[in-house]
Amino acid sequence: MLIPKEIRNDLKAHHNEMLKTFNQNSWIIPIITLLHIIPLAIGIHGFWKSRALNKQLKIEREKTKQLALEHVTTVETETTDHHCKFPCLPRFMHQAHNED
């Protein structure tokens, strides 16, 4: 899609006016450049800081997991932890048979 002729003429007039301003006041160029660089630098700094904090968070999560694993002393399965706390009949019979 082509830009209409009026818009092209307006953009050309604006560009010519800006070039004329820059030619008359060349000290504006470093200031405008600086104004564009500052937000870019802040964005880059924020990206790297966020990345470092995310890495630190992963390290802390892993440390927490390791500490949790150290505190687990016994793991009981469903077969050893019976709901009524009595040994099942086959195990009871086996124990009774071995005592004789």
C-alpha cells in the first residue's frame, strides 16, 4: 500500500525542517542521542538484573529442595503403614510359623 501524496509531502517538509534545525544548531544532536540512549541503557540493565535474580531464585529453590531431602528420615509406603496398625494375616502367620 502506497502512502498518499499529501502524507509524503508532509513528511518531506518535516524532514527538511528537522535537517535545517540540525544544521543551524548542531549541539542538539548529542543531546537527542543521549535522550535515546538513556532508556535503552536502563532497559538493558533491567534485563540483566532480572536475569541474575532469576538465576539466584533457581539456586535458592534447589537449596530448599536439598534441605527438605536431608530432613526426610524415613519414607513409609502404603504397604508397611496399615490403616489399622495390625499386621496383615499372611505376615502374622509367617511370624508365628518362624517362632516355632
